[in-house]
Amino acid sequence: MQNLLLLAVVCRGGLELHDEGEDRFWEEADDEDDDPSRFVNFSLLSHLAVQLRDKVPRGTHVKGSIPYPRAFTGKDVVSTIQAQIQRELAINHGISTNDRRAALQVARSLQSQLFFYEVEWGGRVLQDGVEDVYMFLDDQEGAPREELPTGVITVLSKCYAPLCGDGRPACYAFGCPRQGNSIAHQLPGTMETPVGTVREEWIKTVPAEVIRSLPETEINRQTIIHKLISKEEQYVHDLDIVETVFIKPLRMANPPIITYELDDFIDEVFGNILDLRECNRRLLEVMYVRQREQAPIIQRIGDIFLDAATEFRLAYPIYVGHHPLAEKRMRDEVESNPAFRLFLEKCSRQQSMRHGASLRLDLKHFLNRPAEHLQKYPVLLEAIFHETAVGNPDADYLMVAIKAIKNLQTVAQLRTFQSAMGRGITGKWEWHDLVSTEVRRSFTKEESKRQSIIFELIKGEMAYVKDLENIDIMYIRPLRNAEPPIIPPSRLNQFITDVFNNFAELHAHHRRLVEKFHEIQREEHPKIRSITAAVFDAALNFREAYMEYIPNYPIAAYRIDDEIATNNAFRLFVEQCVRHPDAHRLDMKSFINRPIPRLLRYELLLKGILDETVPGDEDREAIPQVIDVIKALGRESEPGVTSSKSKVELWKYNSGLTFKPGESIDMDLLNEQRSLIHTGKLLRQPESGLEWNGWSELFVLLFDNYLVMTKPREKDGVVKYPVNRRPIPLDLLSLVNFTDPPTQRSTGLLRNLRGGHADPTATTQGTRPEDSRSVFPCTIHHNGRLGGPYILYAESAEVRTTWKKKLEEALGLRRVVQESNKVFEVETLSNDTFLVPSMASGTNVPAWNDGNVLTGKVTCSVPFDTPDGRGLVAIGCAEGVWIGFRHDSRSMRRVLHLKMVTQCAMLEDFGIFLVLADKALFAYHIEALVPSSPQSSHASQTPQRLNGNRDVHFFSVGTLHGRTLVIYMKKRGVDSVFHVLEPVIDKINERAAAPAGLVSRLGLVRAKSEWFRSYRDFSLSSDSFDLVFLKAKIAILCTKGFEIMDLTEITSVIIPRRDDPRYAQLTKRCDSCRPLGMFRCTDDEFLLCYNEFGIYVDKRGDPSRSAGTIEWEGTAERVALHSPYILLFDSRFIEIRHVKTGRLSQIIPGNDVRCLWDGRGLDSQMPNTPGSGGDEHMVQEARIHGVMNAAEPMPQPGGRAARVVAQHVFELIPTIPLYLPGSLASPSTATYFPQSFSPPRSPQLRPSTSYRG
């Protein structure tokens, strides 16, 4: 019989597997690959014949009551061939591995060449079934066959195009198998004997004489068995419809119906339904074999279903348990995908028309078939059992099979419960819903209760895991995918981290625990021996995750509340999520709080299981250990929770603090090292001193860096904290008196030193307990410019004592932290060389020319390096200039005997030392002051005077357009006249004609200035204080402000702008203060420093920040820049602030503190723009010198009674900040340093005081 799919090339002789050329080819192949399948050509019928002969399963098959050894069925033949060619079909033709049509055609071709025969030599064509039995001729195990079938299977042959399949998208050959043209049109659409044909009733297929010989019960039994086989055929046919009508068209649809993740969708909706089909096909084949062997009377059927139940256990519970989720997934897709909805309607309509059904059979009907069919088995088998004669051994098999399948239904029901994960009706089932009444009756009351509690724990764990999954589904994904964004992208990642933290880690731990629970249920249900080991293992594993998550909850709750209060889009999003079906009307905070009560629930349920556990059970010892682990987890997380609550409280105060316009202070409250040490109520006496004005009630906040006094106000449930007095930095806070006796609030109309009248009968620790009007004074002092003494009143002695203790702790903590994290270190240059008379010594101190060692006030300094590499420093004072090695006080020697030295500078590139003494500007060659060798050519050069009269007020050196310039200012009436000089390197290096005399070397004889030439002169009609070099211009600090001048065109502009009425108040403030410095913060922003405040301006001179001015803590006399910090010199302290934020970073206290050198002249062009890298990119060399008086006067040498004060000259060395771990709390509240976890970082600081900015 010739086949349409075969081009039979019949050879007269035997066909070998391959010719000599092929031998040579295979000999050249890699010897390491010994896979025999690589020698098989599946397009050659002889090769497939050999594979079939070697691999077809043989066994004893019975037909017509005759057993045939080493036989096989048509199903075996087709399955063996399909196993060999399915890979080729899938790769070259895109045909499903379940499509057996090609294998059936190959089998029939082998049958037509008598490669095997039907045992009864019937003439029927081979079918893919078990009805017929086949054998090989002369089949002896291991015996070779002399002649093999021959032919070429064209549909399995490769394309003739040489490059076909070589990674190319398409082939040019019209008949290329990879294009599907050769097989798609040739394979028959259906089998010749399709499954599902209507089967005749059994009674009509049996001879009448046989029927008459059978009892009625046997006739009924055989009829039911026959009907059972018919139902099985129809069921398998329905499962085939699922693949052919629904799955395949979905995969082949173009354009695609499911536009994303098609394979995942098919897995979710159809599950393992094709595995069920294979199970039931095998069951049907076995029943066909039994029917063939025992026809017309089937003696046994129970053993078949007992074996089937074992195989079903691996497939049916999975499908049935997943079925509710599959229906939900399909329903969701129908609602959201119109194309899928039309596809299902079309398939249902075509299927109904094809079979003439009155009811439309939709996909839901077919997906529900496995569960319905599984429920019918016990009914049909019980019917067969009731008709089985007594003594028939099949009755025992039937009873065991019925029990096994019913148990299978219980397992499937359990799987349904497990798949629900606490959702829907099936998710609400209890233990008694899954256990039959008969089984429950076999349990004791205590055991039933124990199993119910275990079931409740597992059920709760499933719901908990589902809630953790919903955090991602309901909140995180929508927030990330929202368009337009609900939260700005710049803040979204930080918000998700702060709110949800490591919830995914918790989900992974508990998902594993649920899977372990499910495994235990499937093995032991309905009587679970113990779940303690699983819980114990999980508790040990998820400890670290909870230790990180639980302390974060206060922070997460604050972030949510803060975002809802300020972001309307987020508020609407949260409200919408509450209405989500899986939210159960719970809000966002309820979901993120879910893990915390879950730990408490474990303890409660485990105690319940323990109470119902019988004595002697291992759980009696194991459960208390698990409870202890969970309790310890709760205890160990408490410090972290306390720390986070403190941090959140601090953030709330940060967002609630309000300042008067223009008075805001960045207290760095969002810094992760910040901590709130104490809060409480204190009283303040009225400013007017009149009692009837009422006492002020203050709410005082003590942070670890500031003391803040506020007057809270509540409106619409929101509490704001208006700042009543300027916040006091702890570095400038002093505790004066906390021991004064209490004061009566009602006494007197006038206050005494801003305090009340003392009660002479009261002690320092208490007063009459019945007197509620007594208040206890607390005197503190703010050492800043706007400070002074403050007297606050506590309502009891205990409150005052507490405040004193907390303030002392805060001050001590502040000192420790500042010492560890200070920005600059004071490094002494000279500590006993420069002396001034003590104020206490009066006027009896001898004058200088009497041989005294007094030097007068130090006024200036400058470091420099000599050509031979010596690092020196020059220090000027009222009595001259000293030069010595840095950090070596004893090396200081006076080199210039000049009076009233006020400024000095070094031009290292030219070797020139400039000195302004008594308003006269001199230039010295450095070799004349500190010669590198006695033979130096410049050692005897005469200094040159740069100005004519003694009228120079100040000078400044710098680089402009590549030129080094010296600019000095002289007064002419009310005008400021500026002379610009440029050093001439040739004249400076010119060898002196003759040695100059001592008098000339000391500058006492005027010499014409040859080292400098005049560059330009200009004047301003205002009083000037200083001059600063910028990149391309100069800034003159004058009474009008900052005048920016272009020396090329002598044009200028004054900043801040004074002509804008919006800045009238600022202009008035600037006019009342003195400008000190101008520093570039960024490419487009400058910081203007006055003696009382600073302000940021843009390039046009307009204020660039809404916060207004930055009020200094002191009254600055000089300002200097060591990028990225500015240093403001008050006579009492040095105030160090960050130039970009204005935030106070450090206070260096001192006595009569003055700036000697602000860094100018160190380089040819001093950088005036802070680096973007932060503190770690600071220049580590000293750029600023200062001086301060020693704290105590020192006696003069010789034991004279007069006393002098040493002036400590120092330089400021930048340090690398050391940030301590964790949040620093008050020592009395058990300072908490997290080890394996810490609260999340504070949000990155923004210009305003709000979290979001």
C-alpha cells in the first residue's frame, strides 16, 4: 500500500545504512561524541525500521483468548516512531510533539512492506490503538534481519538548500520543510477512526445465546463497564478539543490574541490538562486491552482503576487545585481583552455547530470537565461493585479503587484550598470542611481541635504570603508604572525603599514556609503529626529579615502620612487601592504593618497547639523552644523600633517647625546621625514684666545639636511649632544656674532681672506642695550675637532636675561628637613668641625700648616655601615681621623692624615679600630676609617702596587674565583710589649694582620702585574695605555692597541689586552691615558674606534662594574660604559653615580670635569654587591662619610682677570626618548602636526644611 507521504524508492537488494562515502564522513567526526542517534537519518525508512525493531516495547498480549509473547500493539508502534521523529517535526515543521499523524503514516508504510504482521493476519490498516496485536517475523532477541523496508520519507528529509537553517530567517526553496509547505498539506486532518465515535450498546454486540446464559446482575455489570469505557472515550475526545480548538489556535494566531507572555497565559489557564489527557489515554488503552483479552465478558475492571488512581495522583490534584485560579485568570482576560473574548465566542459557536449541540460549549465547560469526570468515577465504580457477584475477586479491587479515587478527590480538594492562598470561597475552608464526617469521628476531641489549630496556622500563613504579594501587585508596580508619575521619579526609589524596605525578603522566607506546609499537608492530611520543625527552621532563617523590617515600620508609616498630606495624587492612589478586591478595605499602612502582628499570632497559635498536644509527644518540648525564639525576636527588635520612633518624631518636628520670614535656620535635622534627646514644657516670664500679660508657655526641643523654644499651635489636627527664639547651638550654650529657689508666678508686677521674687521659705529642691503657683528657674546663656541670658521656669523641682541632667548629657554628647567629627583641627604655629600686656597688669608694663619682650598684637601672616625647599611662615605684628619654620615657635626671628604692620603677602613666583606697615607698602626680595646661602645675589638688594605717602589702607594680590597683579587702595577725600601694579620679573632678577646700607635695607630710605610697573588706576566714590579677585573680574567690598569691576573696560555693577523694590528690606539690611567676602558656590551662584549674615545670589545679583538670609551666630570681623567651608571670625569663636548650604558645621571657641591669613596669595590663582565631591575632596593643606589669646596670663621672665598674655598663632588643618554608626541618643536612654541592622537612612537633604523639598 503506497502512501501519499512517501516517495517509495524500492531497491531490489538490501539497503545498507550508509555507503562508503558516509563511512569516511563519520570516521572524520569527533570520536568523543558516541551518541548512536547521530548516525540515524530519519528520512530513510530503513533507519526508522531499525529503530522500531530495537525500541518497540514487547510483551505478552492476549487476543481471542490466545496469549502472544513478544508482541506489541499498534499504539506501541506509533508511540515508538513518534518518540524518534518528534524532535525533527518540531524543529523543521513546527508540529506539536503530540501530533502523531506523521508517525502513524510511517507505521503504515512499514506495515505495507510486511516489516511486522497482525497476529490474526487481519486485513485492517494499522490504527493508533490497542485493538490489534502485532509481531515481527522470526523475532529472536538479538537476531539481525536480513532485509529492511526501503523508501524515502520526503516530509522528514532536509532542505536541499545548502544554507538553509544556518541561522537565516527564511529559505529560498519553495518546498523547504522548514516553511511547513511539504507536510501541512499532505497529512490528513483527522485520523481514520477518530476517538469519540458513538459506541453501540454492549448488549447489542454480544450474541443472544451469551446474553441468555448470563444472570441479570452480570448483564448490568457489563453494561455499566461498557458505558464507563464510552464515557472515557468522550472525555479524552473533549480534552483533544481543548488542544485543537483552543490551545493551538491561540499559539498560531496572527496577529496574536494574547499580546504578552502567551506561554505563561496558557500555563495559567490550561494548566496540565494535556498531562491529564495522556493519563486518561493510557487508562483507555488498558481498558481496550482488557476488552480485547476478555471480550465479550470483562472479568475484572477494579485493578485497572486502582493503577489509574496511582497515576492520577500525580496530575489531577494539581489541575483541580489550580482550576479556580485558571477560571479567574480567564475571566480577567475576557474582561480586559476584547480580541480574546471574540476568539472564545467564535470557538464555542463553531464547536456547537460541528456537533449539533443545543447548548453552546464554551471554554469554561471544557476546563471544568476534569473535575466533573473525577467525581463520576466513584459513582460508576460503586454501581459496578453493586452488580458484582459475591466471591468475584474484582469486588475487592473495586472497593480499594473507590477508596483511592475518593482520597484522590480529597487531595484535589486540598490542592484547591492551597491554590486559593486564603482568597475566595475555597480559601475560607476550615479543617472540618476538608475532612469527612467518618474520619472526624475517628479523632478524639483534643486531636480534632489540635488539627483545626494547625490548619488555622497554615491558612493564616497562606493569607499572609498573599498579602505580601499584594504589596508588590497593588502598590509597588503601579507606583513604578504610573504615567504620569504619582511620585516624582527622583524620589520614587527612595520612597519605595523607606516604605516597603525588605518586604520581598520576608515574602521569600514565608513563601518557602508555605510550600513546606503544603508538602506536609499533602503527605499527612487529615492528621498532621507536627509542623513545629518547619516553623522553627523558618524562625531561625527569617530573624535577620525581621530585625531589619520591624524597626523600619515607624519610618514607613511617617513616609506614607507625609506623602498623603502633601501629594494629592498619592492620596487618591491610596484611596483607590483600599477599594481593590484583595485589599479587604485595608489601607496601605495596614499592609506594611502586617508582619508585626503575624509574629504575635505565631506565639498564640503555637500555644494553642501545645495545649492540645498529648503528653509524651515531641511537640511538648519543641514548641516552647520555637516560642522562645519568636519572643526573643520581638525583644531584640525593640531598641531598633525605639530608635526609629525617635527618628520619626524628629522628622515630624522638622516638618512642623516654622520660622518667621527670613529667619529660617537649617539645623540639619534630617541627618541620619541626628537625635532628639528631650522635649518638655517650660515657662517664660512676660517680656513687659506685667503679670496680667500672662506667662508664655514654651515647648522646648533639645536635639543633639540645637536647643529650640517653640509655641505649638494646632489647626485641623496638624500641629505646627513656630520658633519663639532663635535656636541655640549647643556649642554656644552655657548652663548658668539651676539651683535658684522657686518663684511665685503671682508675686509682683515687675520682674527682677527677668525673674520673679524668690520665696525665702522655699528650698532649692522643693516648696510647699500645696502651692501650685511655684515655678523653678533655669538660667542658661546663649553666647551668640543674638543671644544672651535666658531664664526659663519649670513647674516642679523634678522637671528642673531632669532638664539639667538632659542638658548636661546633650552638651557632653555634643563635645564628644564634635571632637570625633570636627571639620578643622587647630595646629599651633607659635604659642609663646608673641606677647601682649594683660588687662589685669594695668599701665605698669615697661615699654618696648626698655628691653621688654612685648611684640604687640599679631595682625597678619603668610606661609611660603623658599627655593631650597624650606617651609616657612612670616608673621606680622605691631613691632615688625618675624619669620621661622612652621610649627616651631623657637625658630621665630624678627627680620623686619617695622612699626604697625597690618598686611603681608608673598609672590613666590617672583620671590617678592610685600608688607604694609604704618600705611606704607614695601616690597622685599625674600633672599634679603631669609637668604638661601651667604653668596645669594639678592641677599643685599634694597627694598622698594610701592607708594609715595603713608596713605595705603589695604592691598590685594591675585591673578587676572594670566597676569599677577598687586592692587592697593588710597583715600582721597571720600573717594577710594586704586593703583594696579604688575611685577616685572626681569627687573626683580636683575643683579644689584652695589650692596645697600643697613638703613636702606630696613626701608628707611625711599627708593624708586623698579620691580613693578603701573598697570592701571581707577577710583570709586565710596569707602572701600577689601578687594577680591574673581575669575575674570575683581570684586570691591565697599559701603555700597559688592562692586564687580571689569579692569579692561573699567565698568562695574553693584550687587545685590538695589533698584528692585522687592528687595527693599534686604537693601536696608545690607546698608547697615559691612561686606566681608564673596565666594562662588556653583557656576551660577555666589555667597555674599556680611558681618552679620550671608545671602546667596545669582550671576545677576538677585537672591537665588527663598530661605532668605543666613544669620551668623556671631559678629564676623573676617571671613575666609577653605572649600567647601567658609570660616567666620568672631572675637569669641570661629564659626564654620558649608558654603553651599550655609549649615553650621563646627564652632571653635577662643579669646580675642582674629584671622591673620585667609588663603589669598597661596597660589597664582586660588580656587574659589567648592568641589562637587564633598568633604573628601578638600585640600588637606592649611589655607587659613588665625590667632587667639591664651586663656590665662603668663608671668614675665625674671619673676617680675607684671604679667603678659601669649598670643597663640595657629593654622586650621582640615580633617576627615569620622561618622559614628547608628543614631546617637541620650546616654540615660541606653544609646543604641545597631549591629546587624539599622533604621533606614534619612532622606537626602533639600534646600527647604520639608522632607520632600
